[in-house]
Amino acid sequence: MTDAPETTPPASAPAGKKQNGNAVRSRTTARVAAVQALFQCEQAGETAETVVSQFTRHRLGNSGIDLFENGQVPDADFKLFGLIVRGATLDQDRIDTELAGVLPENWPLPRLDPVLRALLRAACFELSTDTPPRVVINEYLDVAHSFFFGDEPKMVNGLLDTLAQRKANG
């Protein structure tokens, strides 16, 4: 096992969050790490438990400047990280069905960028928890901005808003 598997996508610090002087919010960094871990699960074919263990041992909890660029995820909320990775993996069939129901017909889930797919799976899982939908949407919009610089964050916002509305309407 390596400390920073090649299958893990890079991420910068979440948009609008400063690393120097102010601590990066641990719940946001847990979400960034969860997206990276879900990406690794899919790309490397590893189980959630294996990836959670690797991240916990080698990548989470280190504080410092520029650690995001070195594959580290500083000050992450370990409990939330594990909950998202395990939950999204265990409930992936339901999540993928929900996501397929909000994606345009010409953009099936397998066609999405794998990092975007991991992000949407993590967010969709969190929408099924007690976390308020507005918090989930805002947090994953920040996470999307840390991975993507094109229209993907707009897509994330629209898809998550639609999913949240569907859940609210039963």
C-alpha cells in the first residue's frame, strides 16, 4: 500500500477557505476527502473499509500549509468522513438510481467524470441524513469548486437542488 495512491484525484483547499492563519473547517475537509476516497474505491476497485483505513492512517488529520496539494487532507472530521464513504458505498445502488433520475437522458451516470460521480454520490448520501439540505448543497458546491473550474459546480448545484426538492416533496 502506498501513502498517496495514484488513483486519488488532486484537490485544492475548498473555495473561500483559508489554510494560513485560519483552520480549514473539518467537516468540509472531510467531504473533500470522502470524494477522493469514493473516487479511489471506484477506480482502484477497493472496498470502502480499505480506503477509509488508508486515508485515516496516511492522509487525514495532518495540519499545515499546502497539504492539499501533497495529497493530505488536513483537520478532517474522521467520523463524518467514514460515515460518508461507508454510507455512499453501501447505498450506491439507491444513490445511482436517484442520480440517474435527475441526469439528462444523454448524460447517463457512467458518462460523468469519475470525480464528479464520486462527489454526487457523497452528496446524495448526505441528503438522506439529518444534515439540512441547504447545508449539503452549499458544502458540496464548495467541494465542487475545489475540483472543477468549468460548469460542473453549476451542474452540481442544479442536480442537488432537484434531489433535495424531490426528497422534500416525498
